[in-house]
Amino acid sequence: MAFLTRGEALLHGDLHTGSVMVTEVDNLCDRPEFAFFGPIGFDVGAILANLMLSYLAQNGHARRA
């Protein structure tokens, strides 16, 4: 329980590749309604897990085409 109660930073709360938009001049995160003050590892873990799942799913998507 200490993990979620340790406030270190303002977090997005629902961070994944669909909520991050990147261009050559700007970076944006949308949908801030899940934001909360908590441990920085929460958002870092969420985005890394989403990237890993997307990478591992590529073989399955390629076979469908």
C-alpha cells in the first residue's frame, strides 16, 4: 500500500501510447481526468508495459494481414 500512497509527482494515471502525441516541435498528453499525485514509477511502468505488449503483439498482427 505504501507504493500508491507515496506522492512524488503529478501523474497522468492512464498513460499509454494512445494518449501520447509527438510531433517534431511539440509533445502532448491527453485525457488528464485520471491524474493524481503519486509515485513516478506508476506512469513509467504503465508506458513501458504498453510498449512491451505492443511489441510482442506485432507477430500476431502481421499474420492477420
